[in-house]
Amino acid sequence: MIRKTRLFTPGPTPLLPAAQFAMAAADIHHRTAEFRALFTRVLSQLKDFVGTKNDVLVLSSSGTGAMEAAVSNLTSPGDRVLVLTAGKFGERWSGITKAFGCEVDVVSAPYGSTFTLEAVKAGLKLETRAVFVQATESSTGVRHDIEGIAKLLKSEHSEALLIVDAITGLGTTPLDMDGWGVDVFIGGSQKAVMIPPGLSYLAVSQRAWDRMEATYNPRYYFDLRKERKNAAKGESAYTPSVALIAALGAALDYIAGQAEGDLVEGRKKLVDNAETCAAMTRAAATALGLKLFAPVGFEAAAATAIVPPTGVDSGIIVKGLRSKFAAIVTDGQGEMKGSLFRIAHIGFFDYMDTIAIIGALEQVAIAANLPLPNLAFGTGLIAAQKVYAERNK
Ligand SMILES: *Cc1c(COP(=O)(O)O)cnc(C)c1O
């Protein structure tokens, strides 16, 4: 049969056709009224997409650029910070904060789990200036309890800013920046907003702006105060990725269009969509006898990490899906390579995509004769169908 390439990866994610057309048509200079109108509209839409009244800034970089900007703008050398990590992206926070001279305390949990609030509390010190964490750890498919961490910081009367990499959390997970009192949420373009890599965005609280008055780590290109000043005029400090900003506008229009033009409701639908795709996938994997990597109750709707049967390398499944069906799923990252594979549900995935990847997984598992007692055509699909029907009564 012919093969259609489909991404099931936790970034980049499948592209929205309307956004691709908007990119191709974006022949706009960035110091014109036309661009200022576009950028102002996109910045305002992003507030609804994040779900905040705080300022949202857009940077021309991948998500890690915004992570670095959060560290360079909000810390000074020698600041004590707390990094909460249970995966590859959590480790990135350690790397960046160390690079900027912070004194880094780390609370870690094994890959495939999350830290308890007691452990976070024990790691928090009186002098902790900032806490860094992921909303969803894309390398393990685990959701961290951001609401619980935010509440803990409040009840401890901590001065620490809560800085959250929500790069795969936004658009897949219910997040309430203002209600919980999160200081920074970071997003990336190649995730739930269905456009190519190259833009990052950050929502920044008043507390964080106040902190920036006194911090003095070096920064130049990623100077958030400079960006904020320019954003107020509908511009960015340097040449922005105009085409991606046009694409982002089209994607946010599409998301709003899922709920009669209401972007807040559209974002909730997008989250619900990811949750349904994830629940279908989890049910299918479990019915087939496969184990999930994330603990019950902490599964990220961003991506489902599935553990192959003992003695089987996950690469067999990853390669089988790719060669037979051109379905791109990801293996484990780093030390996790070979021990899990990840199917993403971020952004432009729907029922059809989910049913297709489960059907393809059954084909690959049966062809590879995986040692699973319940392995038969349809076992995973039936479980997924029931989940869909139950959630859409
Ligand atoms: C994709 C991703 C990032 C950003 O990676 P970039 O390659 O810099 O875009 C950061 N954190 C998480 C949790 C991610 O999934």
C-alpha cells in the first residue's frame, strides 16, 4: 500500500493546513501597520489561549530559548533555585540554571514518576528565589501537579517565583495561571498550536516583572523588558519570524473556530480532545497487555509513553510503525531509549488519527509476535472505541 507520513511525535506535531497557507502568504515587513495589527491580535489571542490576563511575549526561538530567557531575566548569579525534575526536560532546567550561575537545589523523581509535594516542601528553602518545573514531562508522558506546587508555595509564604515549562502542557492540560498564581508559563510553536518550530511564547506575571527590576544575569537578545516595551507598540525588538506569527494567528483562529469563535472555549475543547485521544490510547495499550510508563492519575494527555513487553526493544515498534505505515512515533530519550515508545496527542490530532495509530500498533505488534497474552486484532481498537463512545455520549 502507499504510505502517508504522519507525525505522532510530542513536537513537532502535525501542521494545520490553514496555518501553512497563512505562512506562505505572509509577505509583510515587520515595521509596518500591517504587521503591527497582526502581532497585536496574536498577542491578545495568546492570552486567551494560555488563559491569563498577564502579558504574553513571543520570541523567535524554539522553546528552550524561552526557558533560557526565563532564567536569564529572573535570576542573578548566586541565586538559590529549586529544580523539580523527573525526565529529560526537567534536567534541561538544571543545565540552564547552572549555566547562569544559580545555586541549584534539585528534587528529582525516577523517570516515569513524579515528585510528591512532601519532597517539594523538603527541597524548598527560605532563600529559594525560583522553582522550575514542567507541566508535562514529554520524555516520560508524566503530568506534574502544578496546582499543588503553586498552593504549596503560597502556604509556605515562599518568595520563590514558580516558572513552568508548559511547552507540551498548554493545549493538552487544564492550567490556570492566574487562579493558581503561576509566574511564568512557557509555550512553543511546534506543539499544541499546530505550526512549525521556531517560535516560543511566555506569559509573565506582575511578580515576575517586579523581580526583573533587580536581577542582573546577562541577557541581550532575550531581554524580556525590551520585548515587552516593543510588544506594547505591536512590534518586537528584532526581526521576528513574521511567517510563523501569521501562521500562529491562523491556528488560534482555527482553535477559536472550534467553539464559535470563543478562543477560551476552543482551548478547552483542544484540551478535551487531547484527553480523549490519550484515554483511547491508554485503554488500547492496556487492553493489548502493554504497560504505561506514567503512574495512574499522573498520565499526561500530551503524550502516552508505553512500555514494550519484557525483553523487547521499543525500537521494534517504532521502526515497524515507520516502515509499514510511515507513522512517526518516538522512542525513549537518552537512557530511556529502547525501553518505551511515545504516541503524542498534542494539537492537531483527532479521533481518526487515534484509531489509525492503534490499528497500526496492532498490526506491528502481531507481525512482531510480541509476547502479549491478549494480542489479537481488534483488542486495542475495541477498548479505544468504548472510551470514545463513553466520553461523547
Ligand atoms: C519540546 C519541548 C521543549 C522545547 O524544546 P525545543 O526543542 O527547544 O523547542 C521543552 N520542554 C518540553 C517539555 C518539551 O516538550
